[in-house]
Amino acid sequence: MKPLQSIVSALCLAASLSAFPALADSKNNTELGFVGSQSCAGCHDQQLESWTGSHHDKAMELPTKDTVLGDFNNATFMYNGITTTFLTKAGKYIVRTDGEDGKLTEFPVDYVFGVYPLQQYLLPLSKGRWQALSIAWDARPLNEGGQRWYHLYPDEKIDFKDPLHWTGPYQNWNTRCAECHSTQLEKNYNAQSKSFNTNFSEIDVGCEACHGPRPNTHKPGREKGTGRG
Ligand code: HEC
Ligand code: HEC
Ligand code: HEC
């Protein structure tokens, strides 16, 4: 499934060129104060309405029966001699797959990532890392070849020693994905302990990911219809 992956790579690349100017000077973010997409309500209801439920709204979400698209009903997927199982336990979504040491291990799905044409799953590792599993769910309809698990590197044999493995640096959410898929990202990498304490003001691509934090001058005294001020 190279085509799907190249679509997404292209989208991700295009985004770096256009849609996220605010992230360039993220140092200033905390000073300016992000207030969150919902606080744009009342004045920009039209924009809020078209954003709600959009791919930006769904760029990253907690796993629930509404947000998880993949088959976690003990579905299995075979890659490079390893059988990965997608299951649920006590309402939690779990992936049993090869971990950092190559051994089969159960990981909870902490977040879902993206929605269409494919969805990925973020699994936790030590030191505050989240990693994007390389077995993705093809969210396209059945008659378009979708509704199945597939590997993003189908023709290679990536094992746990490979930096492209889901536990490796290339699939690390903190450094490789987060700043485009969430708002006001703070990576918070501690070089000494080699650990992350990453956080964001909004889990998904909120209004301020593109427009920047609203300066205080924007809100007070700026009534609906009073024009720019
Ligand atoms: C109290 C009302 C109010 C709130 C809350 C508000 N805005 Fe605005 N905003 C305005 C007004 C009024 C304008 C000017 C509209 C016009 O010129 O037609 C505006 C214009 C804008 C524009 C157009 C460019 C500009 O700066 O003039 C953007 C983008 C924008 N707002 C984003 C946001 C975002 C994002 C939020 C939430 C974080 C937000 N606004 C919250 C009232 C508000
Ligand atoms: C992925 C980036 C992105 C996100 C997310 C986003 N916007 Fe925008 N928004 C834009 C761009 C780009 C424009 C400029 C459109 C144009 O000039 O035609 C714009 C234009 C606007 C304007 C100016 C009036 C208009 O419609 O052209 C307002 C107000 C606005 N956005 C508010 C919001 C609010 C409120 C949210 C969240 C609910 C939001 N935007 C989310 C990129 C974004
Ligand atoms: C430079 C910004 C950027 C980076 C970095 C980035 N993405 Fe994306 N990603 C995007 C944009 C933009 C889209 C398209 C959103 C849309 O559908 O409009 C996207 C789409 C996706 C989708 C497809 C689902 C969907 O909703 O369209 C997945 C899955 C995804 N990204 C995963 C990742 C993973 C995993 C990483 C890190 C390894 C990553 N992305 C890094 C910007 C980025």
C-alpha cells in the first residue's frame, strides 16, 4: 500500500510549508496565552462549526468506540514472522506486538491518530515517549480496498533493531508528529535523562494552531461585527 502512505507523506510535507505558521515561533506561545478553540465561539460560530468534526478536529483523539476505526476484535496481522493482535480488555484497546526488545508485549492504545484514509495508533514507551505503530488501519470503504490492517513498509523486513521500527526514533510522536497534529506543542525534552514531558494546549489542530494565540487585544472590546480592532 505505497500509494496511501505517499498521500499522507505528501500531506504531512505540504502542511509544513503552509498551514502552520504559528508553530515557527512556538517560544512565544506561552507568553501570548492560548485560549482554545471553544473560546472562539460566539464570534466565529461559522468557522467553529465547519472546524468541528473536520480532519483538523480529529487529528489526534483519545480512543473510544466512536474514534477507534480499526478492528480490535482479536484481529491479527502477520509481518516479518511476527503476529500482531488487536484486542480489547475491560474496555481498553490493546495491541500485542513486538516491543523494543523484539518480544511480544501488550501495549495500550493511548491515542488514535488521523481518521481518513488511514488511522494510526499511538502506543506508550518509557521516558514519556509515544510511538506511532506502523501497522495502520485502512479506513477506506471495503469496495475501495479498505477496512483492513496493513503495514506502512510492506516490502521491507523491519525488526526491532531498525530505526524505522515503530519503537524507533522515526516513529516517535514527540519529535516527529506532534507539532503538526496538536496545538501549542511543548516537546519538553530533557537531554540529561533523555526523556520527554511533552504537552499541548489542545490535543488536535485547533484554531490557534493556524491563527496563532489570540493576543489579548483581540478579545476584549472586540464585539461581533465591530470590525478589526
Ligand atoms: C469577542 C469576539 C471574538 C472572539 C471571542 C474571537 N474573535 Fe476573532 N474576530 C473578532 C472580530 C470582531 C473580528 C473581525 C471580523 C471582521 O473583520 O469581519 C475577528 C477577526 C478574526 C480573524 C480574521 C483576521 C483578523 O485578525 O482580523 C481571525 C483569524 C480570528 N478572528 C480568529 C479568532 C480565533 C482563532 C479566536 C479564538 C481563539 C477568536 N478569533 C476569538 C471577534 C472575536
Ligand atoms: C488548518 C489551519 C486552520 C485552522 C485549524 C483554522 N483556520 Fe481559520 N483560517 C485559516 C486560513 C488559511 C484562513 C484564511 C482564509 C482566506 O484568507 O480565505 C482562515 C480564515 C479565518 C477567518 C477569517 C474569515 C474567513 O472565514 O476567511 C476566521 C475568523 C477564522 N479563520 C477563524 C477560525 C476559527 C475560529 C477556527 C477554529 C474553530 C479556525 N479558524 C481554524 C486556517 C485555519
Ligand atoms: C509537517 C506537519 C505534519 C507532520 C510532522 C506529521 N503530520 Fe500527519 N498529517 C498532517 C496533515 C496536514 C495531514 C492531513 C490532514 C487532513 O486530512 O486534512 C496529516 C494526515 C495524517 C494521517 C492521515 C489521516 C488523516 O486524518 O488524514 C495520519 C495517519 C498521520 N498524518 C500520521 C502522522 C504520523 C504518525 C506522523 C509522525 C510520524 C505525522 N503524521 C507527522 C501533518 C503532519
